[in-house]
Amino acid sequence: MATDATFIERLLDRMVPLEVTARPMFGEYGLYHGGKNFALVCDNTLYIKVTEEGSAHAGRISRGSPYPGAKPAFKISSSKLSDHDWLVVLVEVTSRALPMPKPKKRKAP
């Protein structure tokens, strides 16, 4: 089951005032804040990357892999999605802790 666009719209609305964007990836979505990929959305479930700072804020929260072979991430429950302040802080601290992506090398003609 793939993630539907209405779920992504609701998810992005819950992260306002942060400037979070969603990009389609392999039938699912990647979420970006500050130019950094901080989460994946698979099967209408939000998975936020695990960082030390995020762990300190998140507290006791379940982890899961968004797809087979992926690193475990915070699996955000529907009750946690409803906690706007908690979610916004988790996105902010996680994004700050992640490195900027490496620039892509251009292919020679």
C-alpha cells in the first residue's frame, strides 16, 4: 500500500510553521526541512530519522523500519502526530542534528 497524497497534506499541515516539503520517492515520500531529508513516509506512517538530539526529545517511542533493510527510525503514532508542539520540536532538533547532503557530482558530457 502506498502513501496517499491527502495523508501527506495533513502531515505537512501538522508541521506548520516549519517549512517542510515532501518529495515522491519510490512510490512513497521523503520529507525535507532546511534542505535535509529528516523523514520518510511509507504506507501512511511517518518515520523520523534517529538522532541523539531527537532521542532526548522523543522520550520512549517505538522504532521501526520504513522498508526492509532500512535503518530503524522513530515510528510516529497517530497520537503523537496529534501533539503539534512535540512534533514540531522533534522535526527541528532532528533536522539541526543531521548533516547537509553532499553536493551531487555533475556528469561529464
